[in-house]
Amino acid sequence: MENDNEDEAKESQVRRDKSRAEFIANIGHDLKTYLNPIVGFASVLLQDDEGLEREQRNQIELIAESARRLLHRLDALVEFQRIQAGTVSASMDWFSPQALLSELVASYADRAKARKTELRHAPGAPPKRIRSDYRMVLRVVDELLANAVKAAGQGVVSLEVNHQAAGKEGFVKVEFKVQDSGAGLDADDLARLKKSLAGPSGKSAEGWEGLGLGLALSREAVRELGATIEVQSFPGVGCTFKLQMKLAAKDAEL
């Protein structure tokens, strides 16, 4: 009888998770119908090179970029809700970590130029290819890069990816590093951030305080990947975020 009650409770939780995922997906779809025209209209306005003053162009670019970021967050939120509900699973495939960083640097070029932020893509020591969920890894590093560009201001943001060959544990360690030259965090703020990043999963609201939606979703992504996010910071020096992955030797081509 007790087992029957437990099974019924689990099935009820699964139904609630799926219902929540569907609800979030519907909300996301409705919001995107309003955001897409904003992005499109801003893009049309930016094509008028002669009719816009520099400040007008900067403001329109800010509107377009903010709308694109919100679209990105909505897609991520919907996807992770579906993963947690068990309606979809992580998609594992081969990709080049170095190419992923190159793609991100290219996508941030205009934004960094407008902010007078110097973007550096360091050579590092990347593996040739890894097998993981490309979209999840991209979204996490993208979020770390967005925070770094915002924090750095007119400073420097550097990205690199490194690996450590399989040791006794049999795992290849892959690390994406994003470093900024911003103001950094004091000891208390850093401690709170580390606690939040290591907190419980998104099925509980506990531990999300102070993360913001982007980093909270990134935390859920790294859980699905079996990875971790490490952060180091000193006031006046900036922050360093590291996405650290442990892959089976068969999932990394060195």
C-alpha cells in the first residue's frame, strides 16, 4: 500500500512538471510574438545610416539587443523546464570548443565595440572536439560572456578553453574560462554568489536569490551537463568564471 502511494505521488509530480513546462512554453510563445516585431523594427531603423545621430543609433541598438537577449532567455527557460519535466533530453553531439568561442566572440563584436570593451580570444589548450550538448554549453558560456562584457565596461574581457588529459579517474577535464577586468566582488558578495551557484535545483526557489535569471538558468544547464561553474573575484581586479566539465575519454578528441 505504501509503495502504491509513493508511485501515485511520483506520477502526480510528473504530471505537474509537464503541466508547468507546457504553461511556461505557452507564456514564452505569447511573449515572443510581441518581442519579434520590436527586434525587426529596430533592425529596419538601424539601416538608416544617414538619418540617425550617434546617440539615436546607440539607443536603438540597446533596444534591439535587450529584446534579443530576452528572446534568448525565454528560449532557454522553456527548454530547461521541458528537460526537468522529462519531455526532452539533452542532445549529445560532437563540436569544436574553440569554434564555439569564435562564434561567440563574433556575435559580441558590435556590442563590445559600442561599449568600448576589448574582447580577447586567448589560444588556450582546447581539445579538438568534445561530445556534449552544444546548445547548453553555448548558452552557459554566452551568459558568462554577457555578464563579463557588462562588468568590464571599457576594460578587457578574455575567453579561452583548456583541457586536461584523462588521469587515473579516466575523465578528460575541459574548462571554458571567461575573465573580465571589472570592479570585481567583495568577499560577502562572492560568498553569496558561490552559495547560490552551488544551491538546490530549479525545482525549488531556494538558492536563486542574487543570481538573476541568466545565471540561474546557467546553473540548471550545468546540472544537466554534469558540470560545475566556479567563480573567483577580487575587488578592483574583476571576475573569472569557469565552466568545468568532466567528460569520458570516449567523448573527447584531443
